[in-house]
Amino acid sequence: MGVLTNEGDVTGYELPQLVKDLDDRGFDPDAVAYKHSISVQQGRKKRVIEADAVMFEEKSRQTALVVIETKPPEPFKKDDAAQAISYARLLDNVAPFAILTNGLDTRAYDTLSKKQVPLKSVTKAAAKAKLNQLMGSGDLVAEARHELFRVENVQDYKRILRACHNAIRNNEGFDPTKAFDELSKVMFTKLYEEKHHGERFNLKKYDSMAADGVNIIHSIFEQTKSDPDFKGLFDPDATIELNARTVRQLVAQFENYDLSLTEFDVKGEAFEHFLGDTFTGGLGQYFTPRNVVDFMIEASDPKIGETVVDPFCGTGGFLIAWHSVVSSMIDGLPVANAEKETRRKTLDESSIFGIDWNERTAQACRMNLSMHGDGESSQNVFKQSGFSDAVTRKSDGSEETRIGGAMFDKCLTNPPFGATESDPEILASHDLGRGRNSIERAALAMERAISLTNPGGLVAIVIMDGILANPSMKFVRDWMRKHAKVNAMVSLNPETFEGYGGRANTSILLLEKRDSPLDSVPEDEGPVFMAMCHNSGYAPNGREVDGNDLIEILDAYKKWRDGETFESELAWAEPLRERLDPRHYWRPASIAATTADLSVALRTASSNLRVLVSEVDRIQSDYEESKIHDPSQFVATKIEDLLEEITWKENKIRLKDDETYAEVGVRWWGGGTYVRSRRRGSEIKANYMMPVEGGTLIYNRMFAFRASFAIAGDEVSGGYVSNEFPMFRAKDSEFQDDLLLRWIVHVLTAPTSVGLIDAESQGSTKTSRNRLNQSSLMELKIPIPNTPEIMEEAVRLLDRADALRDELKDLGDGAQSLRDSFSGFIPQPSR
């Protein structure tokens, strides 16, 4: 055999040779099972794994002696040996030996001790002698089973987190952010117990201690709070505020998984997604979309040894990404491991800093860092105003400024939008605030970011276009350009932040701090990189979509920064004028198309139209073959027999002046739910609101006659509504809850229902005060399919019809684009 290139080569050529070598040590080559399946059960979970080869004592393959695992022809990974040993332990009888080979290196392990042994010591006689030692080896099997059920991918971990989160919300009635707080306590308790190799986080122990009146999870949490690795994550007085039933459910979810064996990138990414899902509803202003974070990090050109700060860090997206990028750089250094560890220690302990004024998000940021394997940096995240220095007291009583002055090489931040700062002390400490009664916080945040960086340092900041364009904000732009050179400006499409409650036009600025401020605004410092992002990779509801323009823009910027030429329809370079918003400079390239281009576009449009016509035909055919057009298949049923209201009286909360609330709305004509605004409690006239529960039926009482009914989606879960938006859960029935609710929404938004709802709505003014009260809604009788099968069939068809409607709209938009292409011969106007 020549050069080995993959695991298949190792299995095909080296494994048979290894079996032959073992034949010389007494093993029977006819007693080998290749690709041997092993079925493993853990609670209700089941997995089937496959050992590359198992050598048995006899040809009937009853007693396993050796497991052989092959790997690619490259250095072994740290978990390879553990996997081979686990497989040996999970057979019907524990095999005494495990052998690991990559074709270049072959290693043998004692299954009992897990220690590596000489390959020549693996003989049939030695294996049979060890069988007696392995009798009654239940503990070994349990350990192997536990390791096998570690969380191996992001989706699995997200599923576990979501199941736990839903259990808390359903049992306790907490809003998403409060449920997140409680889940975090239990999750870090689990991590603490695994770190100390404890065996208390399982149902057996939980139930036995509960019988004695002790909640063992509460006890472990008390120890977790004082552990140095988790310092600062929880208040010393914090307790787990969940009832025993809920805690037990969480233990059941987590006990079969070993989080300590789960890779940091899996835990971290899942936790970050979970933060995004949770905070989109209630605290979305503290979360920056990942595509924007990645762009700003890469554009900032991180280097090993640099310090970075985010004075408005939210959940820590920039800090996490910075740590990940620099950590990878350290891994790739051609230096000794000791030197790598020294540099990694510097990165962890004294390179990454953050501030957030909100206790919950500052805590979430610390947890996020810990989940990504950067627990040391969590000590550098402070809960306070980002406009003030972070000062701590040392053991000798003296003060130490941890964040303040010109201390950092880079500052990356996305400050809150749309709020004003009126604190006299903060205003007086900033050039832009001095002598003013108030100022946009984002403007003040830009000054703060520049002031925190060293001369020559870089600031990457998301800023509202109003500050970059409005004449009233010229004094802010002038201050900025005196203190920093503008290297790049990238306009973000409004949908970028819409899923998090904001639709303002925003831009990313890359600024280089000057060695000293200029006396006046420079007239011309040469071309500045500019770009227009039309698609940042997110739909209006916050979900990821294809076509992220930031990837192309980043490539163009790197080339421009390095003095290379670039070609992009999204980016260009030109000198600055007074305004700093890229939209002001944007001149779309002529969209005139060649005859060939237009021919292709027309054929594509024709093809798309044929696809939609075909889907119409399929829907019609499926409808005709179904039973749903037979009225006898439906029973008129009062809505009150199907739904129960989530009552306002029992679920409303009193608003706090300094808290921010995502206000949820329901679009007309079955258009779904959305976050319509985000305001502080002091800005909302009402004293009370009610948290939105995801997956419930919700409607707008004032516009029910315009089919304002929907299912509350994940994007609004955790938001809030007034009493004009009643919510309902499905009552127990033979139908699946989600199908029943979707069916009811389809019925209530159908033209046949709108007229009836309009007649039942009452009020003095048809278009503004007309309301469908809950009692009137509950009295309505609607058709319900006879069987769950017919309901599912009906809902699927209606869902397909909705999708077809959306695709037809997209086709209409495409037709407009096609028309624009034809008009491309018109010369472009100029300013």
C-alpha cells in the first residue's frame, strides 16, 4: 500500500494487517466482526454505534476480547482513545482491551484502567485472564454510556436548553428572561458538579434526598456560587426560585449528558443562540446579530496581545468573537506549548473588557464568556454605566481603574439606539455633553469609544444614520473627525435589527484615533472606503437568510486596506464631504442589462411562473382528493370549548420606569406578529402590560374586523402587550395544540369570517375604537374537522396556500426588478 490518505485507507489496508498480527498472538481471525453494531440505551434515549472491528473468543462471537478503532492517518485527537475504550465497555461483555490505529501509529489500552499498554501485551491469554476482573463491571458500562451521551452538536444542546426553558415558563409562568435566569442557575450547577466529579446531579440522588426533605440541587448551587471559576456569575444571596417539580424536570433533561465533555464551541454557540432567542423578545437591544459581529471583528484586524473593550457589551457578542479569533491565532503559532499557554493566559485574564448598565445582561455576558471557555474574562465585565470608568478596590484599599482613559487598542461596540442622556454628571464628563441638558446616547457613546482607545487605536461602532446625516448633529460629526480618521463606512439594511425591535437606518464606522485632536475638520484626507449592504443575512423576523452582502464587503475592504484593487458593486472609495452616512454617497451602478441578460431573466421569470402554476395545480388536485370540501366532515363548535384565555388579571406586570419593553403587535389579514416598538416603562402611558407567551393565539381587539389574528411566534416571545391583545391557549382535546390553533387562525382570517367578526365588533368609531371583545369571540361557532387527520390535511393545504401567496408576491417583486432592468438605459441623474 502506498500513501494513506483517509480513514477508509486505514480500514481497508491496515486493519486486516493488524488482525493478522493478532492472529500470531492467539486470536482467531475467523472470530472477528467488522462494523459491529452496538445498541446503547440511556433512559428513554437510544443510540446505535459501530465499532470498526471486534475480536471475540469464539467463532460464535459471544465473548468480546478486543475492540479495534481506526482513525484517519493524522495525529490522534484527545478523545480518540476515550472513544475506543467506551466502545469496548459498551459491548454485551466488557472487552478487556481496546486498540486504536491511524495506520501510522497503533496504540493499545487496558479497558479497566484506561491506561495505555504495550501492543505486544495484547494476547488472547491475557484477554481471557482479564475477563474475570471485569465481571460485574456495571460502573464501567455506566461511565461509558454517560460519555457516549455527551452533547455532540449545537442543535442537540439548543434543543436541551429550549426544553428546559419551556418547562420553566410553563410550570412557573415566568417571562423568558426570568426563565433564562433560573435555567442558568441550574445549568451552572450541573457544570460545577461535573467539574468536581460529583455524582449528585441525577434523579436517583435527587429523589432520595427529597424524601429526606433536602433539595440537593439547591445545596450544590450554594457551592457553585463560591467556586472561583464561576465567581461573579451569581449574586451571593441568589437562590434557585423554582418549585421542586420544575427542578426535577431540569435534572431529568440534563442528567444523561456530560456537559464537561462537550466542546466549548458547541456549548458556546448553542448558549449564544439561546441568548439571542431569549433576548430578542425582552432585551433585544442588547444583542448584535452574529453576521454584524463577525464583520466588525474581521474588519478590526485582531492581533495577539491587543486589548479590546466594549463599553455597551450587552450579551458579549463582540468579546466572545474576539476571544475566539485570537485564541485560534495562538493555536496556530509556531512556538512551544508553554509559550502558547502564556499568551492564552494573557488573552483570558487581561485582554478583554466589557461594561453593561443592565444587571441581567451583564450577568448574561459573564455566563456567555464562561460557556465559550473564557471564564477568566468574565471577571472583567462590569455592571454600571458605559459612560463612567470602571474602578475597583484592591486588597490594600487603593483604587484601580479597570476601564477608563485611553487604555485599549481596539473598541468594538453597538450602543443602544434612540435614547437620550440627561445625567448632569455624565454630560459634564464628555466634550459633546458639556453645557447641554441632554444629548443622544449614541452620539455620546461614539465619543466614549474614541476616548477609551490609545492613539492609533481602532474603533468599530454601529451608529444611527441620523447622527451621521442630520444637520443638527453636525457638531458631533465635526468632533469625531477632529479626534479620529474615518477609515470605512458601511450602511446596513434596515432589516438587520428589525428582528430585535429596531428598524432605524444604521451604519458601521471604522475609526482610527488620532495622536492628538485637530483644530479643525480636515478638508480632504483621501478616499474613504464605503459600502452599501442590502442584505446582512437576516429576515425582518430575525431569522437567517441566504445572500449575506457583508461577506463580499469584508473581502473588498481587506483588499482596499492592504492597498489592493477591488471590484464590487456594493463598495467604492471616495473622499468625505460633510455627511458620514454611506447612503448619501451611494450611486447604484447602471442596471442596464445586455440582451442576453434580459433573455435569461425572462426565461427565469417564465420558469418560476410555471413552477407556481404547477403548485397551484397540485394544491387543487390535493384539495379535490381530500375530504375537506365535504361539509359533513366539520362540526360547528364554540370557540370557548376550544380555547382558554390567558387572563390579564393574573398575568399582568407593573412596568418599571428604567426597564425597556418590547411592545408586540399583530398585523392585519393574517400577517403574523411583530415587535412594533421598544420603549422604557417611563415612556409608556399604561402602568401594566402582559408578557407574550410563544405559541399562543393572539389578536388585536381593535382590528379583529381586519383579520388581525395570529400565532405568537418565537420572534415576539418575551415581548409585552396591552389588554387590547388577548391571548389564548388550546384546551385539552384530541387535536394537537399547534394544529388546532393554526386551524382557528385560518378560519378567523378567512373572508367568510371577516364579515361576521365585523358585525360582532362594537364601538363608537368603526376604524379606531371598534372592538371584538373576548366574550363575543368565545361565543362564535366555527367549523372544526371531525378527526385530527382531516384537520392536519386542511391546515397543511391552507399553509401551502399561504406560502403560494408569499411566492406570488415575490414573483411580483421580481417582475418589478425585471422592468427596472429594461429601464437601465436611462442616464443617471446627479446631485
